[in-house]
Amino acid sequence: MIKPGLIVLAAFVALLTACDNKVPQADVGNFVSDIVKDVNKDIIKEIGKKYPLPEQVVINNAHNDTVNYTTTLSMDKVVDFYRQAYSKQGVPEIQSTASPTSDSTTLAFGKPGDKSVYIQIAKDGDGSRVHLETK
């Protein structure tokens, strides 16, 4: 899912470095930055088909049924986000899996007979690191 975007980005960077230096570095940097933003938007859109995601996310990695991201949202706000998002979808929280501490928490959502979504959330400065996995 992520590899095609990275390949395109690498190709653009290679083309830009192969060009003569008539393009100002600021323009090259802005161009590459815009490409990275577009690729990240595409990745978020694709992951959003499988998992609800809050607006302020940076995808660190994603593979098959596992996604890791960081967000500027606090751990409590991420917990609230997922409880509301899955409640709207009619997917109940599996209460026996909740294990909150002051620095991290684990949540799970699922219906009997279906795969469940497990969410690990950890404080990361003022924001959070989030691990999503379907099992």
C-alpha cells in the first residue's frame, strides 16, 4: 500500500537531483514537500477505509492489518475518538481488554464472530503514539 507512493517519491527526487541547478533549492524543497503531503493524504485515505483516523495523524508505518501513527491529540482525546467512532459504527468495546495507566492504554472493539480491532495508545510528549491491529 505504501510502497508505490514511496517509489514515485524516490523517482521525483532522483529526477530533481539529476536536473541542472537552475531551479532554486527552495522551489525543489517545496515541490518535494508537496509530493510527500499528497502521498501521506493518499495513505491516510486508504487506511481510513479500514480504520477510523482522527484528523491530526502522521502515519509512521502500515502493513496488512497493522498501522502505527502519531497524533497531536492527547491520549484521552484519542480514547474518546475511538469510543465515539466505533460506537457510531455499532461496534461495541470489549471491556475486558481495557488496561489504562497514566502513560498508556489498550482498547479493543469487535462483534462476536468478527475480527476485533486492538488499539494501543501511549503518551508521546503532548500528543500520542497509536498502534492499530485487527486480529
